[in-house]
Amino acid sequence: MLGAAILAARAGLRGGAGLVRVALPAASRDAFTVACPAATTLARDELAVDVLLEGARAVVAGPGLGTDQQAGELLGVLRAACRVPLLLDADALNLVAPLPDDAVAQLGNVDDLVITPHPGEAARLLGRTSAEIQADREQSVADLAARSGGIAVLKGAGTLVCDGARLYHNHTGNPGLGTGGSGDVLAGLIGALLAQGMTPFDAAVLGVQVHGRAGDRVAERIGERGLCAEDLPLAIAEELRG
């Protein structure tokens, strides 16, 4: 899903990251560069993970990653080697599911971890159904934080952010943000905020709030029905201009 990587990268750039580098299969790099020329690319199937991580101030893993054996192996090496804030989204969450019941999951060698599941991904992480997740979202996000050892962002209507002690309930956004790719944009935005030195909880809270406000800005212009994920990065930059 190359589009997911493109959306995350565009959001990272519009969210203030000075340089976005995207590790892709070599065959995808040319198409990516046409779609997102401001980002640079690395061939993930040709370089060691320490080269992929060189100079990074934050890492976003998951959008467009895939869930085959090669992707799983790459994610495992990345998690072990990463020493900067790490955000896991989309396919990365499916690759680490389910989380252990009785101990904090070792999702990475960093203290600054953020996971951003939607209800379906949360269900797989916790070994529950989506209906059970939605029936008690506050408990679900608390369990996600406890069992991952990081900051949990439970997406959906009224996105929740929890670090195990604090709980933030977001009130920005609209149903148009349910469109495909919106979560990839959020991942890229939070990654950019992490790279700028924000704490994981603050980056997650600001990210979901600005993401929602950007969706509201777009909806005011064109309506909720036609809102697309690619509309969001520029609106995010508008929201962050201060």
C-alpha cells in the first residue's frame, strides 16, 4: 500500500519535520518520489537497519508496511535497534498482535513508544472483539497503554489518548475523517511532533487534536462527504501556523 506511505510522509512534512526519509522496497521508490518529491527514500530491502535509522529523531513504522514474513522480520530488527521515539501503526500493529496478557510487551528498546490502533486493530492487540473495544473505550485504551508499555491512541469518534495515568478525550473532527488513509496522516503528524522533541503523550494529544481540526477545516470548505485523506496535510500546516 504505497499510498499509505505517501500520506504519512506528506503529513510528516506538513507537521514540521525538516526531513522525512521513507524506507521502501526498491521497486516502489520512483513512484513514491513522483508523489512526494519533498521526501527522500531509502531501499529497505538493500540496507541494514542501522543505516535506515541513521540520523533519525523519530520513527514511524506500519503505514504500507505489509504483513508478510519479510515485513515481520524487518519490524523485529527495527524494534530491537531503535533508540529514538517509535510510533507503531497499521500493519506494524497487526504484526505485533496480540499483546501479552501478563507483562508489558517488549515493542521496542525505547521508552518513547506510541501505538495508534483503530478499534479493529485494538481488538487484535487485546484479543477481544471490536464490539467489546467500543463498549468500553476508556478501559480499552488503558489496557492498550498498560500492555504495550507506551502511549496508546485509540482512534474513532472521540479519539482517546492514554499513558496509563492520564486520559485525553479528543473533541475535534467529524465523520469525514473515517475515510481511508486518515490514520496514516495522523501517524505521520505525530511522528513529526515526536521528531521535534515533544514528549510522546503531548505529541499524541496535539496530533489528534490538530488532525481533527484539519478535518473540520476541510469539511467547512468542501463538506464531510467528499473529504479525502490527501486533503488533510495542507490543512494541518494551516492549523499549525500559529
